[in-house]
Amino acid sequence: MKNKRSIGLLMVAMAALFWGSMGITIRNLNEFQLDPFSISFFRTAIAFVFYLVFFGRKDRSVLKIDGRGLLFCAVYGILSFGLAFVAYNIAVSRIPIAVATVLMFTSPVWVIIFSKIFFREKLTARKGLAIGLSLMGCFLISKGYKLDSLDMDLLGIGFAIVAGITFALQVVMPKFVEDRYSKDTLLIYGFLFASIFLLFFTDLANTFQVFQGGNLHGMMVNLFILGVINTVIPNAAYVKSTEYVEASTGSIIISMEPLVAAVLAYLTFGEVLEGMQVAGMGIILISMGVLNINFKRRRAAAQLS
């Protein structure tokens, strides 16, 4: 049992590391002159092909879906994958990677808000505290304390927040159909429709020109990293880890993702954050921890001891 828990913790840590390095991969692809829509298209397309081949061999039953399910997957894929990826790609091209990653990491707060609106889930004091801390952290990260000389890219900040909102939909939307379709089915067709959607906005002429005139090997390596290392493997590792560790434990460990992004961005691009921005990062991480602490259970355990 202890060994399985160690494996689960290792999987979560690996997911945090691979997700945290995604900003660097996207920044590299930006330098190859690939636009955010093209980058997002390749990410969703590679993930779709990988999952299709994998589940096609492992369990073909997840490929079965009706017309209503396809319509839902179209909306799900476009919103939670297509728009989320584009928004994050634009954000990391305009603001520091660490800032974009932390603002996207506010997605659990949006999950709380959406769950309250759509599923009438109770808004507890703990959730309210987490939302307040998260907003405070966002204020500091976006340099709201410098209203007289704001030097952060507001458009980049906006897209990072949109990334957090649409990323939250990956968790919220499946709840509407959880009794009818498996998560694997939603994942496969969600990536398919996200790819189709993004293809309409992808500048194919520019993409072909970039591939012909650029460093083809470097681009292929980075696209492989984006699709497999930054998407397929961490998604699978995080989902699999829930078989060995509690979801709350996994969520706390995954909160290291912004810290990983900040360290790697500093080592790779020399990005340095101000002290108040670092404090904002810390506050958001604390807010995520607040969401995952079961105070009643801890209080009961303390009384027993």
C-alpha cells in the first residue's frame, strides 16, 4: 500500500513538472513564428490521435457515441480545450510565463463559482476564503498596486484569466452528462472537435511557410513535447494517480505547477518577478491549499489524539 502511494505521488509530481514546463515549449514555438491558433491546433490534434490509437486498441467501447453526445463534445472541446489552449498561448506570449500559469491556476475558484451557479452547490466559508485569497493574489500578480504606472500587458492578463475560466470547464461540463458518457469518450471527441474548430482559424499558408523555411527538426521536437509530454502524459498520470492517492492530496501537489513554471522560466528566459508578484503567487497557492484542507477531519483527528 505504501509503495502504491509512492507511485501515485510520483505520478502527480510528474504531471506538475510536465505541465509546468509547457510555457517554455509554447514560447519556443512562438519564436519559430507559429501563431497561437496553429500551436493550439497541433496540441489538440496530436492529443486526439494519441488517445484515439490508445483507446482503439485498449477499449473500443469508449468510441461509441450518439448524436447528442457528439453535439455536447463539440461544445465541450471548443470551450474547454480549443479556447483554453489559445488563451494560454496568447498569455505566455505577452506576459511572464509564471504569471500566466498562476492566473490559469485560478481554475479551481471558477469551478466553485460554476458549481454554485449550475449545480447549486453550497458556497461554504472555506470556499469563500479561497476565492478571496485567489482574487488578492491575482491583484498582486497583475501589479494592481501600481495603478499609476501599470506596466503589465492587460490583454495578456485577460487571456490568462480566460484560460483559467475555460480550463475550469474541463471539470464542470462533464458533470452535465456524467451518467451518459465516460470521461474517456468526452476526452477523445473533445480533442477532435477542438482540432476541427482551431483548424478554421489556423493560418495554414503561414504554417506551411514556417515549416519550409524554419528549423524543421526543432519545431517537430517542440510540437512532440507539447502534444505528448505537456498534454497526453501529464493528463494520464494525474488521472491514474487518483487510484493511489486522495484527490485532495493530488491537488495540493499539483499546486507546485506554477512554481515549476516560474523556476524554469527564470532558468530558460531569465524572467524575474517582483517581490509583490511572488507574494501573490504564494497567496494563490495558499488559496488552493485552503480548498483541499478538510478542517472537520483534521479537528476530529486532533481530538482523537
